[in-house]
Amino acid sequence: MKLPTAARDYDLRDQAQMRNLLERADVQNMKRGQDIEVSSARLILTSPNGTRYSVTVDNSGNLSATAI
């Protein structure tokens, strides 16, 4: 995230904008102790040799991994 340059003097609107930006970015972060759901995005895992795999699940709960 690239934050805007700070105002030279305190500016209430600037601070409000900064807080809004930080709050929106924080919502996108994964949190400890919370479930992680991946719906329309892909789950990509990288093996020790660097191969990347897309992991999917079918309607029976079977997992599969496809090299990408």
C-alpha cells in the first residue's frame, strides 16, 4: 500500500482520508483466529521446488491440485 504524502500541518480532512484508507486496506488482511474463505479467488500454493498449484474442491469435498 502506498500512503499519500503527509500534510505539512495537521488537516482533519487529510487524517480522515488516511484513516479511511487504512481501514479499507485492513479489511482485506487475513486475521489470526478467523476462518479464511476463498470463493471466487483461487488458492495458489507453491511447492518447495517452486511449482505453483491451484487447489480446488468439488461438490463431494474432494481436493485437487493443478500445476499452473
